[in-house]
Amino acid sequence: MKKNEIRRERVLKHVIEEYVNSCEPISSKLICEKYLENTSPATIRIDLNKLEKENLIYQPHTSAGRIPTIKGYRAYIEKNTNEISNFHFNRADILRDILIKYYKDTPLALHYIMQLLARETDQLSFVAEPEISYGYLEKLEVFKISGEKLLFVVSLDSGLNKTVILKCDHNISPQQLKVIVRYMNDKLVGLRIYDIQNTVLDEIAEKVTEENTILKQFLEELQKALSEISNYYIHFDGNISFLEQPEFNDKKSILTFLNFMQRQDYLINLMKKSEASSWSIVMGEDFSQPEFTNYAMIFAKYEIFGIPGYLGVLGPVRMNYAKNIAIIKDVARIITETTKKGMVVPKK
């Protein structure tokens, strides 16, 4: 890479990092005085003009400094991937303490982890988890409510009841249904919903003979019912200090962001579609809706006692990516590693 290209990359990096800290357009004079003392302001202005032609930065009005574009943020993240990978979350001991202390209460552990994320990133943190996967089956009831429909009632040990109606293409008589449901309760009561979905039903199906088509058909319908009621649900941190950022200085911007938060299915589908290895980011036009192009979502997939979920932050595109990506990828990794079988042991 040529010397002037290397310098231009540095100029972009300094513009973005300064803008993240100040939320003010960045001038060539500031970059010269603070970072590139041996470079003339005229040279920096040439670099800024070239970066602007590449749509990496823009000038909000004549004589103002420069502000990063979405494309500029993307280029910054891509060019600094190695540097970002070398950043690490330095509060891992606190995270492990939370996991150990609340190892019997997964939702509470995730609640405290979400609060930790909010404090460390100064953004709106979230955890997306399968809503009922941690629960244990207390009772399964299935009723035939018409010639083609079955009503499934799944009762959990927590007292939560979930219902779903499915159109059934199989002709199961009420008497056959009663026998099968009694058999399934004998097999499934007391087991974790996630394990029933991902292991137990498959094991039962493997042992069912080809002649027992009614039971095979019912197992298929039960798997569909559990999938219907096990959708991911996003929990957000209740701390609203992130709204003190300049991007939320008027009622309209706050209402737009609140609407953004409420699009649960939309956000979950984005995460499933954009999921990468250790961390992922969705920003700007990735959201496919003009009103959301000024936001960014950094997230990572984790597993807690074998059950997968997502965690991350939502906020304006002006955020500290190096710090936030490091925190999110490390928190997800530590949760997964610490809760593997045999790893979480309460302190004596």
C-alpha cells in the first residue's frame, strides 16, 4: 500500500474515533494538531476530499468538519478487524461470578449479564432467548377442536401455560389422541422443553415402528407445536441512560427508536440471517427500512447450558465499535464456555 493511502486510512480512523467521542464534525486542523503533526493541513484537506469522494465521510455544510458515513464506519471496522479482535473484555471475573451464583436461575443470570452489557457499552443491551426452552414440562394436553385442528396446551413447572392451534392433516380419533397423550406425558413430564424439542422426540421417533403411523404423525405435530411456542423473545435492559446521547435529543428520534425496539420478529430474523462466527453487525441499509438507517446492532450467539441465544446492543451508528464488539464477543464466548457441562460449580 502506498504511503498516501496508509495516511488516508489513518485520517479516516481518526475522524471516526474523534466523532464517536465528540459527536462534532472533525476538522483537518484537529487531526493535524492531535495526530499528524508532521503533515500539513493542506495535505490533510486533500485526504479528506478524497475520502469524501469515496463516500466514506461527508461535510454537513460548507466550512464544517467531516462526519463518517455508514460506508465509512464499515470501512473502519473492516480495516481494523485484527485490532478489534485483540481487544478483550477485562471484567470476565464478574461475568463468571454471575453465572456461578445464579446457575440454577438462568433468566436471572441473563438479566444481570444484560445490565453488565449496558453499563460497559453505554448502549441499550438485549438478550434474545427461546422463551420457554429453560422450562420443564409439567403437563401436556391435546384436544381435537374440529375435524382438522388440534389444540396443544403445554404447562410448565413455572406455572406458565402456552397454547397453540395447528391444522392437522392426519386423521387421529379422540380415543387414539387420549392414549397417545397419556403415553407422551409418561415419557416427557419433568424434562426440559429444549431437550424434548432437540433430542427426546427424535429418540422416541427412532423407536417407533413403521406400522405405528398414528404415533409418528402425532410426534410430527407435537414438534411443530413446540416450535410455534418456542420463538425467541428479546429482553432489553431497563436502564434508559442511553437516551442521553445527542442522537435522541428530540421526541421524534426517541419514538422512532422505541418503534425499532418493538420490532422483535424483524430483529430476530435479521440476527438469524446475519449470524457470523464470533460476532456480527447490522447497520444502516442492512435494516432495509429508511427510518432505521441511522442505527446499528452488534450481536453474538451464545449457548447457556446448551441452549442457544443472542446478546448484544442496539444504538446509533455513532458508537465505539472496537470496545463494544470486544465486549459482546467475549461475553458470548465466556457464557458458552463457562456453562458447558461440569464448568459451573458453586463456590463453597
